[in-house]
Amino acid sequence: MCGILGIQDEKINLAEAFNLIQNRGKDAQKIVKKTNFQLAHCLHSIVGEKVIQPFEGKGIFAANCEIYNWEELAGKYGSKPRNDAELLFFLLENVFDEAEKSVNKTENKDLVSNEQNKKTKKNEKAKNDKEKDKKIKNEEENNKREVTEKIKKILNELDGDFAFVYKRNDIVILARDVIGVKPLWYSLNPFAFSSERKALEKLGCKNIDELNPRKILFYNLKTKEIMFEEQNFFDTKPEIKDSKEKIKVKIAGLLKESIKKRVPNRKIGVLFSGGIDSLILAKVLQDMKVDFTCYTAAIADPTLTDAPDLISAQKVSAHFGFSLKVKKIKLEEVENYLKIIAPLIEDSNVIKVGVGLTFYLACEEAKKDGVKVMLSGIGSEELFAGYERHQNSLDVNAECLAGLLKIYERDLYRDDVITMHHGIELRVPFLDHDLISYALKIPAEYKINCEKEGNEKEEDYNKEKIEKKNKTNVKKETKENKKDEEDGKVESDNKKIILRETAQDVLNIPKEFAWRKKQAAQYGSKTDRAIEKLAKRAKFDSKSSYLKQFYNRPNVKLGALFSSGKDSTYAIYLMKLHNYEISCLITLKSKNPDSFMFHTPAIDLAALQAQAMNIPIIEQETMGEKEKELVDLKTAIQKAKERYHIEGIVTGALHSNYQRERIEKIAEELGLKVFCPLWRKDQELEMIELLKNNFKFVLSSVAAEGLDKTWLGRIITENDIDALVKLHKKYSINVAGEGGEFESLVLDCPLFKKKVNIDEFEIKEEGKNTARLIVRKAGLKDKSL
């Protein structure tokens, strides 16, 4: 793993910015300066010859890569590179060499044509010149398409993780692996790029974006035009039809191969919690007779109970005879680490910092041993369905795929910068492309449904625990995880079943370890509890506000899909609570009252609510026709990206796969991140949280048995929530209205500087259980009135 930095300016001094990322590679550093362009690289060499970058030929190139099939590809393409980066440089040079030969042939033909044209009449010559220009233009377009397709083909052949920059003439190409294991950021003001955001900030760059891993960026230094090309991603179809026994053998084989290719010819480390993922890594390494050490970190303080991960790691390592090293710190030491970690990962998100602290401590210990490569079990949850949202999903593998699309923002950048800060390269066997491609097609019932055939072992082992879990875990998870954005939830016993069975039946891991219940790292190590204690001690009202002092910048600039209702408003509230900047609201005004995608009652008040929040709003009209309305949504989001330079969008989706999948597709096309802080949240819990957080909202429409016009226009109370729960039991309505039973309108909440006051309204009754609130006149009032 290495570091890359570059800018469209040969006069700017890169030294200070380059210094910020030099922990990424201390074995060699080099800066290449060309006319109006600079490219810098720092090398992290694991074994063998130090091949110093950037490379120079007809183009210039720098990469941060670990390509495992480079020798095979070198043989295929007839080259003799010294390492993987040089192989990739050779392949890209060849693509452009061939393209230039094609252009030269066209130009030579045109010269012959020009000689012939001299003998023609003037009007014929003019006609020929016009046709020639058109022909040349077509040739150039075809040439561009061929170059693009060849580059995509090359990247698709690479087995490994990478981020690179290649410049040829006036064209600069930026790309990374489709999962996003290796980071890459860029800015257009000025055009610059780096492995870490902080280096671009040091250069004074504005509107910095993380390159979406599924995008290849092409930038023209002369015209300043930017173009993106899409890389192919994984799919969940067709579903594997093999027997469960055959699937388990296949999983074990893919895991062994993935781990084997990631083991260098030197001692390595394993980030170890004693959970199933890190245990599989360690057990396979042991079977391969690899020299490795497990590293575990925890908060050990008299004011806290023993860290579950520490207890488990010690027990498991003792059983298997693993070499284990433990890094323990006291509560009083935590804050000094937080001051380092939050700026390092450029984020104050509670989950990211909590997990990051565990990583940091383990890497600190590994660095003392001279470890340069560490294996992590990250990615297993997404492949084998290890989160609560998988348990509640109607399409488990689609949920797994959605998680993989987001893992680069949620986990991988944090893990990369922390390990590289200690001069350690992180390798992630569960994110091997062959394993991903296979695991996403495994039938969902083999992954997560403990009531279906094949889970007898898990049920037998946990039969005494299940009843207790059902009674106590809801309360515990609600308290500990209520502000977590999406995941971070306790991994319960009935998840990742096929992986656990593979561990037990094929990898010979005893049942007690294969089926051990595992908490997320921040809970298992007690780092989250430590942050909570320190926040309370310092009299902060939340962990987020406490951590914000260590990195007082917005985490990501977001546009919020806003409907005027409780869900979209609450999603905004939660993201702001976690220090995310809401740069604008995006509202679709649908003319179809039965729109599949968009809230329609009281949508005209969205602009008034935006005024109350002091957030600019983009309003886009749509006819509300199914699927066609998505074109209007994309237009609105594109406007938000161009006008407010948003990096992602937040949506208030709770349970609608239809809505979320389409939003995620649009965001992916536009290179934006997606945040769904309410996704799969218990609906009754959401309603209770709304009232607890001083949200004042009314129902603006009803359309369900048990509801009528008397529900409209009055502030919802706890008694109303109780009534909705009863209606749920009687008529199976959704307590939060997720089935379209009702829509809502927020009149006041902590985000509002002033409250919305409805001055005139009428209720239009369309049937016994169907009615709408029509607001004729509304305004803003001071909250004190």
C-alpha cells in the first residue's frame, strides 16, 4: 500500500501536503514535475525489490495497488514487469500506443486524400473537406470508445485492490477497485487528487470528492472537461442451486485461496476479536503453517465490565495455540487517542471513531513487532448477512449487495488510513472478488433464517439462549445503538449460518467457537462505552457532540430528500446530530396523489419548512408516473450536486425496498453516497423517538381501516401511538404509516428556528377511512409564541 498525490500546477510546493500522507510509504518518495502538472508517490514495500514510482514513459503513472495475478497477466500480454504496478503501467501505455497508431493511420489516409483533392474543383474540395472533418471526428469518438473499453477490460482482469493515476498528453485517468479497498480523492478546483482527503485540504482545494469506486474518471487538462465511465459490479443472480454441503466446501476453498494469495513471504498480523471472521482467518493461516500473530485491543478499566472481545480472544487463542498480543488502555488514556483518530480518519461519526480506536490500538501493538501486513475480517457481514437489517430484509442478497456498495465510505477508508498511519498494509480476504461473486448468489435461507432446514446445529447450541435474547436484547440494542446510522448492531446467533457451518464442518472449528455470539467491534472492545462515559463526564449531551470537538468539520456534505413529513425530517435530524452537513433539501412535487415514490399531501409546505430550518431547497415538479418520475428525481439530485457540491444524499426510507433501491441506483449513477439512518428501524420505536426528541407533527392524510378524518390536523401524542399499536394488532397497519396508511406534516422540531403554524385548512373526506388535510394558509411563528 502506498500514497499518491498530484495537482495540475507545477509551481505549487507539494511538500507540506505530501508530508501528511508519507506514513503511507516510507521506503521511497518521488515527485515528478511536468508542464502544468505534478505527480508524487510514496512507496510501502513489503518484500523484494523497491520499484520506485512514479513511472515515466510516454505517459506518467503512480499506483497504490496489490494485484495478485500480475505475473499471470504479464505472461498473457508478453511483458516483463518488476511488480504489479509496473504491469498496470505497461498495459495502459499499450492501450494508448495502439490508439495513437490508429489515429496516425487515419491522418496518413487523409494526406493522400488531400493530394487528390487538389486536383478537384473548389466546390468539390469544400465538400470533401467537410466530409473529411466529419470522418476525423467520428474516428476520434470511436478511438475514445475503444480506449475506454480497453481500459475497462484491463481493470476487469485485475485480481486485487488498486487506486492509480495515469497521465498521457492532456488526459488524466483516475480509477480504483470496484469495492473501494484502496482510497482515492479528487478536486476540480483546482484539479488535484490524493490517497487521503487531508492532503487536498492542505493544498487549499475546494469541493473535494471521494472517487466512487465504480467510476473511472477522465479529465482533460486543456479543456477542463471531466467524464466518468462505469465499471461493472457484482450481481445476486443466478442463485446457486448446489446442495448445502457442496456450497460449504466451495466457500472454504474460496476462503483458503483468498487468504493464501494475500500472505506475503514474511510474518503478518491478524486483527483478532475471537469472532467467527477473524477466527477463520487465523485457523486457515495456522493450517497453512504461516508465521502470524493475533492482535486484540480493549478498554480495561475498573469502572467498566470486562470487554467481551478480550475474553473471547484469549479463550480462543489459548484453545488453538495462536500467538496473541493484547493492547489495553485505561479510560483516562482514551481521550488522547481520540484527538489523534478523529482528524486522522477525517470523521467524528461515533461508530467510525469507536471502531477506529480498536483498530488503532491493535496496529500500534503490531507496529512494535515490525508487522507490515495485517489481515482483517471486514466484509464478512455483507457477504453472509451479519447485520440486523439483513434479518429484517425481504431480499437478503439484495441487502448484502447494497451494503457492499457503501462499504468504501462506511468502513474501508477509516481502516486504510489507520493501518497506513502505522506503516501497515491492510488486506481483506473476505472482499476477494471470486468469493464475493459466489457468496452473493448463495440462497438467503442458508445465510440467515434459523427456522429453516439446515440450522439444527445453531438452534441446538443456542436453545437456552434464544428465549433470554428475545426478552432482553431489544432493550439493550435500543439503548446502545439508537443513534447508529445503519449497522453497528449486535450480531445475533442466527446470522451468517452458512459461514458458521462451513467453519464447523469443513474448517474443523469447534461448535462453541463457530456459533459464538459476536458484538460489533466498538461494543465488544468497550470503546463505545468509554466514549459514552467520557462524554457524560464532560457534560456533553451526546457522544457525537463530544467527538465533534476533536474534528470540528462536517463529515460529508449531503442533500436531503425531503417530503415535509416526519421520516425525512427525522433522517435529517439524525445526520446533523452525527455532524453531517445538510447543504440543501431536495423535494419532488408530484402531481400524482398516488405516487409510488413521493409524498404528496402538504408538499407545498416544504419550502416553508426549509425556511424554518434555514436550509436552501431545490423543488422539482414531476407528473408522478411510475418509473418516469425517477428521471425527475435524478434531475433534481444532479442540480443539488452541481449547485451545492453535495457528496451524498440522505433519505428517510424505513422499509420500502422499492423506494430505497431506486434512490441508490440514481445516486450510484451520479457518484454519490447514500445514507438511510432509519432503514429497518422498528416503526413503534421511531414514533416514540420522534416525540422524545420534541417533534411536533400532524397527519396530513389517512387511508386505512381504523383511521378516519378525526386523525387529521392534530398533534400526534403518546396516546395516539398507543392507538396505532392497537390498530396494528387488529388490522395489521404499519404503526409509522410505511404501507401508505397515512402521511405526516412536521410543524416543529429541534431543526426549526421557527415553527410552522397552520392558519387555514379544510379536510376533504374521500371515504370512511380515507381523507386529506388541505392547508389553505400557513406561516412561520416564533417558538415562544
